[in-house]
Amino acid sequence: MFLVILIPHLIWLYNNEFITITYGLARSGLEQSSLIDHVKFPLIFLLKQIGLLIPFLVLVWLLVKKIKFKFNFKDKKLLFLLFINILPIILMFLTSVVTGSKIRTMWMTPFYLFFGTFFVYLFKAQVNIKKLKSFIFGFIFLFFLSPIFYSYISISKDNKRTDYEGNEIAELVERRWGKNFSNEIMYVIGDEWHAGNLSYHLSNRPKWFLEINDKLESLDPKGGIVYTGNAEFLKSLCPGDFGKIDKQWFCMIGIRK
């Protein structure tokens, strides 16, 4: 049954050239890792995870009488919670130690979804109802602290990825394309951020590729192509319309009107 459930995911991975794995490896800096990275990156990983969990641990401290626990390894529920909460952290830490790769903090956040369930189950006999009021105040404070910090950073800085104007850039690209070419954009080539975002925001959702050197024979010759990337490189090779839109450089190749 486990393999049956996995089959659609494996098919998707194969059809998309294992993009989630190659993307993760590219972001981890594995190719440029040195000997010291096998120590530096695991320590940074641990410190960041501790920092991420501090607000949660404060709430646990506000709710329980004493932080005292005893593991019963015959308890299947506890074992399950240990496996889905603690084991991923250990495995990611060991991955960083062995490979010297940089583990992105945001990659771990899905594994913390059931941390609350795990700690409530672990300390269920030590929950102090008298401290519930302090816990609620602490929860409300931390609940509003995060969006306040986020709002401040978003307002004070305009170079964050969360402020990326994907729709506006896509509209400008489509407008420029419509003035020069008669066919549709079918392919977007470039890095996963600029080209990937453009592919997502364009109305007809063209296919995105990091590069197409080995795919030229399989592409539709009537399909329009938009390249994003380095200005000097694109300008020297672009046989179509070349230009800059919102600090980004584009090379558009299509059927001229």
C-alpha cells in the first residue's frame, strides 16, 4: 500500500526530471562544500532550529509544572510522535555532517506541525491549569509579535522576495510580446526564481526550463521562447527582441508580426 501511494509522486518526479531533488541540492551548496563545512553548517543548522523553537518552548514552560518526562518505548503513540517530530531533525543534521551541505531553515518548518501534539502528549500529566492564564497571555503576545515583525520588514524593505511583483512583470512581458510577435509564449528559460515566477504568472502558463540544450528536438518550433538572465550574455546571443523590464533582462524569440 505504501508503494502504491508513492507511485504517482515517483511518476511526477520522473516526468519533471527530479526537480525537487536537484533544486534542493543546488540550494544546499553541495558542489562548493569544503572540509570545514561538515562542522560549520551542522552547527548553524542546530542553532537556527533552537532559535526557531524558542517561542514554542517558552509556551511549554508557561503551561507545565515541571519539565520532567519519562520515555516509555512500549508506548506506540509516543514512538510515532518521536519519529515524525525528532527523527527528521536528526536525519537532516546527519545529512549536513556527512555531506557538508547547508540546510535551509525553511525546509524544516513542515516537520514542526505536530510539535505541539508531541509536547502535550509528553507532558500531559504535568499540565498546570493554574498557569493557563499566563499561557494564554504568552500565546497572544507571540501570536501578534510575528506579523508585527513581518509587517515592519515588509514595509521598511522593498527587496524581499515576498514583495516580488510577479503579476506586474508578467503583464509587461505579455504586452511587449503582443506588440512584436504573433505566436504564443510556450517556453520560459532561466533560473527557477525569475523564469519560474514568470512562467507561473503568465496567463497561458508556459513550460519552464532551466536550460533547453538537450531538449531542442522535442520543443514545438511554433512556440515562442522567453529567456531571462545575464544582460551581456543574452544580448550577445539573442536573435529576437532584447530588453529590460523592471530590472530584469529578457530575450524574446517568436514569429514576427
